[in-house]
Amino acid sequence: MRAPLGNATVAWQSRNAAANALQWFEAQPATDFSDCLVAALAQAHGCESTATLDRGMRDLPGVRVMS
């Protein structure tokens, strides 16, 4: 994932969100990268929190697990 982030010819919806997601993923390898990206994109778009039923996302910033 690091190589495409540094490549100027690759178009990203949000390069910063992808970089944050990768950082979160590396810090919490039990969490899926796609879950990290969902949370990072929501945060980048100003969402107060991301609601989910996925308990594996509970430790990600701005994520609220619904019971």
C-alpha cells in the first residue's frame, strides 16, 4: 500500500484518508484495511462518528459500535 500512496500518477479519493487508514491498519493488524479506510474517509468528510455492527472496528478513531 505504501508504494501507490507515494506515486503521483495514482488518483486517490483522499490520499490523506488512505494514509491514515494505512497507519491505523499497521497499528491494529486485527482490523481489516477496508474497515480502516471507511473510518478514515468518514473522518475526512467531517463525520462525527461512524456507526457499525462490526465489533472488529471498535478501536478505530471515531467509530461507534451499535449494540
